[in-house]
Amino acid sequence: VQLVETGGGLVPPGGSLRLSCTASGFTFSAYAMRWYRQAPGKEREAVAFIGSHGETTYYNDPVKGRFTISRDNAKNTFYLQMNNLKPEDTAVYYCNFVDDRAHWGQGTQVTVSP
């Protein structure tokens, strides 16, 4: 099982980024997927959830209306479109799914700074 995040970077406040997570080694279309983030000195927190076929999505309150989670099961990839980024969005972002245990990617750094 492998999860690989890409798309992080440095953007000014108000900017946008799209994160991708490409999966391999399991039946991607059978699983709900999640994005988490961990800011320096803080615990890892859930950001967004998407059902196995994209039929259901959830967002934590700080990102509602600014972030959009989506997936392409044909590409074994899911995404996090992040708009109107704020300095408090600065964190390492991780993709995740759970079968008999939690699986994590290596993370991608997002820094929002002037």
C-alpha cells in the first residue's frame, strides 16, 4: 500500500493550491479517503472526507467554503483544492485511508505567507 501526496508549496494569503494523493497497492475505489493536516506544535487534525465514489463529502469548520475534496477513481487519485488560503492553513498535509489499520502518505508541506 502506498499513498503519495504532491502539490504543496509556498503561497501568499488568498492564494490557491491543489494537492493530489495517488494511491497504489489496494482497491482505491472501495475506500473512503481523508485529508489531514498537522501544523507545527499542534496535533494532526482531519480536514476533509470523501466517500468511495465521491457521493459524500465532509469538511472541518475552518476550511468549509474554501476547500474542495474530489476523486478520480480511474486514476487512483484524490484531490484537495484549497482556495483563499490563510496563514493558519500552514501545515503538513497528509492523505489517509483505513482498512484494518490507518495508512498515511509521507505528507506535503503547505506554507501560506506573504
